Amino acid sequence: MATPVEENVNDAQSEKKSKKTKNQGDESELLTVPEGWKEPTFLREDNPRGFLEESSFATLFPKYREAYLKECWALVQKALGEVFINANLDLIEGSMTVNTTKKTFDPYVILRARDLIKLLARSVPFEQAVRILQDDVACDIIKIGTLVRNRERFVKRRQRLIGPKGSTLKALELLTNCYVMVQGNTVSALGPHSGLKEVRKVVMETMKNIHPIYNIKTLMIKRELSSDPELRTQSWERFLPKFRHKSLAKRKQPKKKTVKREYTPFPPPQPDSKIDQQLATGEYFLQESDKRRKKMNEIKVKQAEALTKRQEERNKDFIPPKEKPAVKKAKKDTTESTIDIQAIKDKVKKAKTKRLGAPPVNPTPSVEKKKKNKR
């Protein structure tokens, strides 16, 4: 029988367990975003007094964007004027500036205006860039210029991201619901936060020599799995493909290898001077006349060797070349082999006896009659 104290302890433990399960259930509900939920818009009633300080941002743009910005700047001012932001275009300095006014009430709209002028400077068209003013749209400018050292390799990988006729980029836009613009050393992306995360991953891995088709394939599988309500809460690792890195061939070794000498702290020995060489050969102790005579003999020997070489080269033209021996053709045997006529006749007779239906060969009648007479 359980005592009343033990019963109280068991009840307390069961209550704790039930509370834990309830909290876990509540946390899981909080983490999941309900379908169709949208963040409420920020209205003037949320900030009726406005701002105390003025905020401004400026960005430079390249010379080739000047003509386009002139054409669409009226539309930019109109779009920013609706959210009470001033916009200025300075063609002399080549810069765009946005700043808040006394009527501005949204504290985050100035950052969206800053992103708008950044996107316009990065060759994003105004029709796409103006979407940044919406609450559910964000942007990401990925710098890819310093990720690859070799320029040719960088251009190849950037073209791989775009794909043939822009097909790879279009597939990436459809899967992530983002607008992607590859321009120079940057990639500008515009869309929801979840899509921007995937775009950055694909771009960074492409610059690290991983083909974008692998990531596009995984995105397609994830899109299909997310549409199934049963698989949303399950792990997707078993469905996602696992690509293995191929082992590249070993680097070819050069034909001529320079072998490094072993490092020694001692300097190389000093070469012998002329006096040291003369002392070693004994020439230092000779008289001047003997030295002159020795030098003259060496010169005469060299002259004689050069003369003989020159004479041999001159005589080469007068030496007749060695003639090849004439090859004698083997004469055919004129004597024909004698034909044995009797042997041929015997062969013909044997062949006749072997034929089917041929009469048997009987001995000659004269020989049989002689045998009878003798008897």
C-alpha cells in the first residue's frame, strides 16, 4: 500500500509531465506560421508624432546608368513621395540621395529607400526595384568579384550561373520566387527572405565550382515535398539527393625538376686566385722567358689543332661517297622437271576402279590361257 506522502509525490510528477507536454505543444504551435498570415501594415496611427532627427543615405552609380536614371527618376520620386521620402539625383557627382521628411512616420521605410537606390545603381530595372517598398519583399546584393582569383575562371563560373540563354537563372527565379540580376562583380536578388537565402547559397557554391544544377534539383524536390501536408513535419534527408565529389586526376609532374639544395648556414668556399693557381702548378716560380716560351708552345698547339680541323672540313667535299654493291638478280631455273607419263597412267587406272558402278578390272586373257595350257 502506498503512503499518502508517496501519492502526493506521484501526483506532483504527473502534473509536471503534463505541463511539459503542454509547453512543448504550445512552442511547436508558436514556431509554425499559420497559412495566409500576413504582417499588418505600419500606419500613421502607430507613430503619429514622426521623427526628431532626419536620416539620409547616398550611393554612387556608374556612368552608363545615367541615361536610364534620367528617364525613370520622375517615377522614383513619385514612388518615394507616397511614403514621404525625398529623393535627389546629382549627375555631376554621379550620386543618388534619399532622406526623411517631417511627414515620414515609418521608421523602416528609409532603409527600403536606401535599398531601392542601391538596386537602381546595380542595373536592376525600376519596375522590379520599386517592389522593395513592399513589406514582404527584401533584397540581397552578393559580391562575387573577390571569390575567384583567376579572371578567366571567374567569367566561366559567372556564365555557368546564368546558363545557356539565361535558362539556369530563370529556373532559379521560378524556384525561389525572386528576381535575380547578374551584373559585373555583383548578383542582385529581390524577393522573400526564404528565397534570398537559397539564392545566396546557390551563388556562393557556384563560385566555389559546384554546378548550380545540383542545387536546382534539390530545390525542385523540396518544392514538391512542401506541397504535401503529411511530409511537412518530417525530415526530408531521405528524399534529397546526395552528390559525391569526383576525385580529380593528379597534377602532372614537370619533366625538368629543380632540386633544391640543402640549406647550410656556411657560405661557399672562396675561389682560388690566379696566384694560388700558379703556386699550385709551379708556374709562379718560373722565369719570364720560360713563361713566354710556355705560352707560345700552347698557342702553337692550339693553332695546329685548328689547322688540322679546317683541313679535314675542306677535304670532306673531295672524298667520294661509298657506292652500294649492285644486287644480282637470281636467275630462274630453265631446266624443267621431266614428267613421268607412266605414273600418271597408273593414277588414272586407280581412279577408275574407285568410281561407283565401274566394272572390275580382270587380268589379261592371254595370261589366263597360258596358265591352262601348262596344266
